[in-house]
Amino acid sequence: MPDEVVNFGCFEEEKEIYSYVEISVEIGLLLTSKAVDFIVTGYPIQDAQRKMEDTKLLKSINSLSRISMVDILNGLDEKFCSKIIEKQNVVDYILNYGVEEDIVQWLKNKR
């Protein structure tokens, strides 16, 4: 995974409009595939350190009660999942940098 900031935001030129829930699942895919360490949703620069510390704490809490992302995805409606994997920049990034092979394989199988 490169040390860089990558913008996966929703852009005006995209023909699809993504719901908050769809974006949340895409964020979950990015995090659980370990393609990214944390997600920034926009905040003042003076809050950056606190946000990074909050992210570490949240990752620790999540690890205590997490089921696999693939199990979550397999339990979701097929139409919902199809739209999620249409967000090409997110999927491509996970396929290139994700280290959790079960998620990478799930995405490859769904393409």
C-alpha cells in the first residue's frame, strides 16, 4: 500500500448516485481489504491527529466483534452489491493494493 492520499469521493461526472449506505459498504471494503489504513471524510486540519487516534481506537473496537466482510457481502441483496462494485476507482484500488485475499477474490468473482 503506497503512502499517499487517494480521493475516492463521488464526482459530478459519475452517472451513478451512491447512497450513504452504499458508500459505507465501499469504505468497509477498503478498510477490511487493508487497501487503506483509514478513511478521511473531511474535517479541519487541526483535528487530524485526533481523527487518526480515533481511527486506531475504532479499529481496535471493531476487531473485537467483527464478522468477515465477505460474510456480510454474501448476506446482502445482489442488486445492492452489483452497484457497489460498479464504483470502479474503489474496486480497482482494492484489487491493486488489498492484502485480504478473501475480499480481493470476492471482488474478482463478482466482476
